[in-house]
Amino acid sequence: TDATAVPPAQKSSWTNFIKQIASFSGDLSSLTAPPFILSPVSLTEFPAYWGERPELFSSIAEGVDEEDRSVRALKWFIATLKGQYTSRNEKMGSEKKPLNPVLGELFFGEWPETETRGKTTLTVEQVSHHPPVTAYRMYNAKSGVELSGFSGQKTSFSGGSIIVKQTGHALLTLHGLPTGKERYLITLPRLRIDGLWYGSPYTELSDMSYIQCENGWLSTIEYKGKGYFSGKPHSFKAVLTPPYNHPAPEEHTHVIEGTWHETSAYTKASGFQPELKPGLGTPYFTDVRGPKEEITVKPESEQSEWESRKLWRKVADGIKNGDYEVASKEKTKIETSQRQMRKDEQAAGTTWKLKYFEKIPHDEVYEHLASMYGGQPPTEEMYVYIGPDAVKD
Ligand code: HCR
């Protein structure tokens, strides 16, 4: 077999890279990859995938009851997966190695207000460099829907694929419902990066992830790829179950099956029949074949030196223009200045201070919600948003 997607001049460097990955477990970001696989986009931009269906996000709060809101939360979550996991393949031809954010790197953006929705804003901060950890907060003030979370990766190599265990979690909070606030824990699927040998990596999801609402509704999402139960890539099956003390659990269990990059539909929706509800009335549960809305970011001339696109501009241009010498020279400049900052901090006995988030070692909301369905690990840290528009309720 031949690594067909690898430019001839980079074949040996690609083979070396794969060998390095295979003999190494941990933080992939520190490995040097051949130019053809480099992406000009920093990992701090990735949380924007959560917001690319802004109507679905803000309308979670419009659900008439807990069951309806849980359905809407699941629908929005599934609809984000295509962007999260296949958009690099669509835009750049394959999964690529994102730029490894520096500590303190920031990314801001918004999905502007329209007639049908309020404005949704996103704040992202890189809270750790090695290993990379990204904290984010997305908020729609009009509907009171907020998502906050953090994202890290533990990687290993198995059977020719990179296995990525995602660390971190997200909390979805609906503020200001007539019944008070309602919180949901969202956990993240495991990734397998296949197609490495051919030089055209793509991401497949595996295992399970959960959306646990504090009032007891639980979505269990099972991911399968090609060759497993449906034989189709990017398949999933989601089961939404009512709280344990619900009087009619069977009639209120929802089952949705399909592919997360195309369409999914109910295979069981007895009782509640949300597909008949206004606004949810399509034969599909999710249909993400149409366009999504990318985040709006203010021009670089108005950005600070810490904002991702401005910070990486010269490196990104080098990668885009195929001028890898420039890219690597500019990357070295950024890394050198970062090392100097860490040295200065050490000498002064200080540490880097986060700007928009505060780290807490144990997240009680996570602990409580994970214990409801036996989620692992039993406890986890969290980065709490402390920006000027933090919601206090
Ligand atoms: C694993 C990955 C970096 C992390 C990316 C994450 C998990 C980040 C959080 C997002 O919400 C979802 C997401 C999607 C990406 O699929 C995932 C990336 C895929 C590749 C990249 C590696 C660090 C790069 C490996 C190098 C390969 C492509 C040769």
C-alpha cells in the first residue's frame, strides 16, 4: 500500500511522524508533523462548533417542559457533531493537525441577533499549554441558554489509528425558566483517527456520551462507525429516558437513530411524539446536510495580541501559502517568547493568571450529575467563567 495523499517529498517525514505517534502516548501536540498535514487554525477556535446552529441552541429554552427541553438539548448536541468532527475534511480535504494554542490565547466571536434568536457570544481561553486544555463559554442572553466547559485530549495509538479520549465536560444551563434554572451535564465521545497510513486522516466517533439533566432525563448516545451495527460511517443511536420515578417510563422513552453528519430520525417516539410539535415537525430529528452558520469574528485590526487569529496570522499565512519556512520561523518566535514568559514568571515566583476563567479542582455540579448515571470519572475539575457578563443566579 502507498500513502497516496502524501506529497512525494514528504513521504519519509510522514512515515516518521506515524512511527513517532505509534511509539508514544500522551500529548500529540508536541510532535513535529510534515507541512501537508498542518492546519492554519488554532485549537482555540474549535469551541465555535458548539454554536454553528444558533437557532437550535437558543430554542432549547423554548421547550414546554423538562422532556421537551431534553429533546431539544439532544437535537442541538447531535447537530453540532458534523462541524466538530468532519468540517476539516470538508474544508481542507482531511483532518489536520491544528495549531497548538499558547497559554492565555483567546478567541472571541458571536452569532449576531436575528428576528428568531438573540445574540450568542463565545469566549475561549487556553488555560493550559502542555497538555493543551481549552476553556469556553457560550451564552445567549435573550433565551438564557449558557454552555460552559473545557476540553483536553489523551491520545494513544492502536491498530493503526490514533485513539483520542476527550477529557473535560460541558455544562448547559438554562437560566430564568419559570421553574428556575435547569442544568445538563454533557460528556464527550471517544475519537478514532483513521486513514493515517494513506495520509488522509478522518475522525470516527466511538463508545458513548451522555447528556444528564438534573431533573433526571438522560440521553445515552452510542457511536458506531462503518462495519459495526449499521455498517454506515458516523452512525449513532440515542436513547432518552425519563427520571427513575416517572409514572410511564416506557411511553416517554425516545429512540433516535441515524448518522450525525447527515440525517437522523425517531425509531421510537411513543407518548410524547415531539415530531408532531410545532417547530419540530420534520420527518428528521436532525438534518445537517444544509449550511451551518460560522462564527463572526471582529477584524484583526481590532483584536489584541492574544487573540488567536492575530497571534497566529504569520504562521497561518505561511501554511496557507505553502511557505513553510516562514511558518516555522514565525512559530519559533511565538514559542521562544512563551518560554521567556514562563522563565520570567518562575524567577518572579508568579504564575500565569487566567483572564476569563477560574479553575476549580472539583466541580460539584459535575459530581452530582455524573453520579446520577454512574458517569466516570466521579469528579473532575472545571473552569468557571468570570467574565463581565457572567450570570449570577
Ligand atoms: C485530536 C485532534 C485535536 C482535538 C480535536 C477535538 C477533540 C477538540 C475539541 C472539539 O470540540 C472536537 C475535536 C475535534 C477534532 O476531531 C480533534 C482533533 C483531530 C486531530 C487532532 C490531533 C491533535 C492531530 C493529530 C494529527 C493527525 C491529523 C495526523
